[in-house]
Amino acid sequence: MEETKQGRPQLLNRELSWLAFNRRVLQEAQTPEVPLLERIKFLAIFSSNLDEYFKVRVATLRRLVKLKKKTRAKLGEDPVEQLHDLLAEVGRQQQEFGDTFRNGILPELRNQHIHLISEHDLTEEQHQWVLQYFREHVQDLLSPIILDDNLHHLFLRDQSVYLTFFLAQPTEKKKKHDDERIVVMELPTKRHGSRFVQLPAQGEEKYVMFLDDVIRCGAAEMYAKYQKVQVHALKLSRDAELDIQEEVSGNMLAKIKSSLQKRETGYPARLLYDPAMPKQVLRAIMQKTGIGQEELVEGSRYHNFRDFFGFPDLGLSHLKYEAQPPLPHPTLPRTGKLLPAIAERDHLLHPPYQSFDYVTRLITEAAKDPQVSGISITLYRVSNKSEVAKALLKAAKNGKQVTVVVELKARFDEESNMFWAEKLQKAGANVIYGIPELKVHSKLLLITRGEEDQNKLYAYLSTGNFNEVTSQIYADHGLFTANPEITHEVAEVFRYFHDRQDKTGVFKHLLVAPFELREKLVALIDHEISLAKKGKEAYIILKLNALQDERMILKLYEASQAGVRIELLVRGISCVIPDLAGQSENISQRGLVDRYLEHARVYVFGNGGQERVYVASSDWMARNLDRRVEVAFPILQDDLRAEVRHLLDLQRQDNVKSRDCHNNFIGRDEAEAGKIRAQQETYQYLKKLSQKKRK
């Protein structure tokens, strides 16, 4: 917790807030009620999150640290102090992570007759099997690099695990420098197909090894001319920020491609190493790579725990979450055409509880419909085998006017987005590579169909990406509508993408960044403040992924001091300090981490008893409100507004997976009969809704 200068309201440091969120992920790996194999996945999520954190946030802070002292003073917070504090917290969390794995996960795996063994645990029979497996499936995948005077520079690939081999005591000494040798090789996880090797079972006992340990097992045979062979692991994370000049001129696609190549050779952000690694090996790595002491982070025997996403399930379904097949939608047809149903009324979609297939079906239907003349869509994160992109290709080939706004700067999805952008362009689609100086983060689909001698517009607005893969694990809301009050404003957003001029139309219903989203949110808060000052009920409920923008936080503090009741449901970063005397007494905050990633944003304003409910793509961060194209859309249909509110209320009532701002579980002492787990209740609610509407 930090207090700004001159007695200004207190805000929580953004970096420490993010680390607090990642600790909530780690808590899921520590929770006995979570199925064991799912707990392993939460370890993988924690590790993957931390990798990205170092590649982006830590790398950015290290850039700032290198600025001149006078320049750093203008930043408000000293990046040197921030870096020191966050690295200390990362160290604590990594220690907790290791303890969770060693003293929590591994013993419970053994209790379930699953043994994650190293080369030291093998029986003679297993040892021979592993050696044979190494010879047949692994050895030819290895590419050794000798660290000697002939090697002037060692390049380590970003996010790859490397094994170092310290070879000593040669059986035949020919030259003086043969006494010791250091060899490095990349762990061939991708070419092998998995980080893990499953050994033959022995009765009900099942055995799994890291690929690393299979190589360790074969190392003595591979380097038989040395009596001493020591193998250790390391991993490098590089700065992931793309250096892109976002001026209008020039080829943005070419710039992204060039920057992606630079990312692979970017500035080192962190070198994780096994603390048991011989000092002379670590010195040699530093010398050959140019990595300095400040990038060194002591790790463990194994790195890249994100590879635990691929830990074998061994056919043990009882150690995983119970299957939740996607539910049929209560008001959309399960087969046949969707456009007539959307013409009749609005429909809300809730992936992953309901299938994202309704979206791909709609685009495919539009691609084939002879009355459809145009399809416009924004693509922020697209899967590698995107069914959405394939449907758009069909539409373009069928002569539809297809406009695709592709965001090339969606971090870590640039390559997939570029691939589909180029394919769509070749198929005749009008591909717009975002907007200079802005990211297009809104999720919009617009279909133009000729009906009764005029064009009728159909739209899909969502909090989630047009991505079939993430739709199975990200909890989002999407609105299908033909309501002209909404669709014509969606058309105005696409007109802006075409013209690249200032805002082209008036938005009475949509809240659109960077034009009016911030100002209209402030006006909505001000209205609640005025109600509170008149002694009337006033409240705000916000469900967000992140709440960081200082101006908006100060506005919420002002509302709290005026008597507005504010409930925050924030999954990730929140710089708000709730329930602080004289500042935020009327603000409460909780966060939910469970089976699915909470991704939907919802804004609710009391409005004197006639609630305004918005669903949005935007978090309350400076980048979302000022430097992105974002859209918040109102839920106008009464039954759907009630549906969103009910789902939101389930999360407000959750007393199983909710944590407060200090990461303490909320309501853990509740009796079993009184427990509410929001995501389970959401599935059951939507299931009953579907059954009720189908009768």
C-alpha cells in the first residue's frame, strides 16, 4: 500500500496488485477441494503468468531504471524501488510455489499412485527402459553446443529450457583443456511432443518423468569419455515489448514482422538457473551471452512449469473437474438459421457455459446467404485454426464485402493474426490493420442484409475474442441484436475504422473509447453522487479484469465519500484501497478465481431505481480508456438485463472462490448448505433456463 505525495488519496501499487492476483492463482493450486490434476494446471497458469510478467512489466521497469535520474523523478514512483519491491515479492511467491509443488502436489500424486520420478528413483528395469527410450526417441533431437574459445556468442531462445552439461575427469586425457568441458543444449520439448514421458505402469502404480530427467539418465552414456557428468537447467525470458513506430505512413504489417524478429533477440529480462549449477558453468553462460548479474534469478531443478498444461491425465477423470458440456441456448435455434431469430429479439450468449459455435454458425450462415451483402468484424486474438477466419474466407470468396479490422499489436498473438490477415486479404477481404496510435480491443461483428428493399443490420457485441479455443475457458457475455438503436451505432464504429478520421457519428447508447467512454462513465458516477447527496439510494457495481486508472479511482473515492455504495469485483489488478476511513468507507472489493477465467466486464449504475447495465470490452485502465478503441454496450431488453444482473449477483454472493483485497477467502466458514460457488451456480442457472424455455 502506498500513499501519494501531499496527502493525496492512497492507491495500491499496480505491480504489487498484479502479483497479489497471481498469488490467488497459486492459492487454487494449494486448495485441497480443487481436483488434483486441475491443481497442477493452476501451477502452470501461475508459471505462465509470471513468465509474461517478467517479459513485459519487469522488462519495462528495467528500461525505466536506465533513464537519467531527473527523468525518472518525473515518473511519480521510483522504478528502482518498484523493481526492488516486486522482485522481493516474486522471490517469496516462487518459494511458496516450490513448497506447494514439493510438499503438496507430489505427495498427493503419490497417494493417487502417480509417481513423478527422477533418474535417481528408477529401478534397474525402469533404468534400462528409459535408456532405450532415450536412444530411440530423444538422442537424435539434441543439438549440443560446446562452450569453448571457438564460440564467441551463445544465443538462448526466449522461453526455452536449456540443459548445461559439466563434463570432468576424462577417461583419456589428451590435451590440457580436456580436463573440463561445458556443453549446452536446448530441451527439445516441441520436437519431442511433450515435456513428460510416461513409463510402463506396474500394477496400479503409474510413473511419469520429466524429459529433462530422461536426458539426465542418458547423459553418462552420451558422454562416456567423462567420469563426471553434471546436468542442470536454465531458462531465459526476453523483453516482449515491440518497438513500433505507430505513424500512419509505412507498412504496419512489415513493422510487426520486423519487431517480432527483434523480440526473439530482445533484451534479457530474466535468466532462471538451477542453484546447484557449478559456478564455473554459470560464469561461462554469462560470459558467452552477455547476461549481467541483475538478470540472474535463482530458480530450481526444473523450469517452464507452464509445460504442466501437458501433464498426462493417465485416464484418471476423477482427478479432473467434472465435465460441463456446453449448454444449448434457450432462445436461439440449435440447428438451422440464426438471423430470423435475431431479427425477432435480442439474445445473450455466455461462453463457455454456452457454445461459442453460435457465433461461427452466424458468420457461416451470413457467408452463404445471398441476401447478405457485407460482413464487418474486429479480430483481436484469433486461434491458429480459426473457424471464424475460415467462415470469413468463405464469405469473401462468395462475393460478400468483408471488412476485417485486425489488431496486429495484440501481444503474443501477432503471428496468428498476421497469418489470417494475409489469407483474408488474398481472398479479397478489405483488411484494416488497426488504427495508428490505438489498439482495437472492441469485439464487434456487423452483418448487412437486404430485406424489403432496404438494408437491415445484425450485430454481435462481446466482451470476449472471436477465438474458439479461449471461448472454452474464458467466461464472457455476448449480445446478438438487430435493434437499430445498437446496430446503427456499431456501423458508426466501423465507419470510423474505414475513414480513420475523428468520431463520425453520435453515440447515444454505446460508450466508445477513446471518444466518450471516460467522460460518460464520469457522468454516470456524478449522477449517483447527486442522488446520494439528496439522500436517495445510490450505488455502483463494477465487474472488471483490472482497475488502475487513477482519475477513475479518485472519482470512485469521491462517490464513496458522498455516500454512494460501490461494489467492486476485480479479477486482476486493482489499485483501489477499499474500506479506508475518510476515503473509501463505502467501497468493498472481492475477486474470483475458479475453473474458468472471469473475462466479462459489467458496469451497473443504480440510476434512481431504473438501473443502467452495460457490458463491455474495456477495463478501467488508462490504456483502455484513452489509447484503445473499446465499446461498452447497454442491455436494453428487460429479461436479458435481469439475466446479467442475476449472474452478477451470483458472483457477489460467492463464498467459496471469492477473495478479498488481502487474498483472504470470503465466507469459508459458511455451512455447506449455505455455500455459493458462482461458476457452478451459473451453469445450473443457465441449464434450468434452457430447459424452461425449451418446454
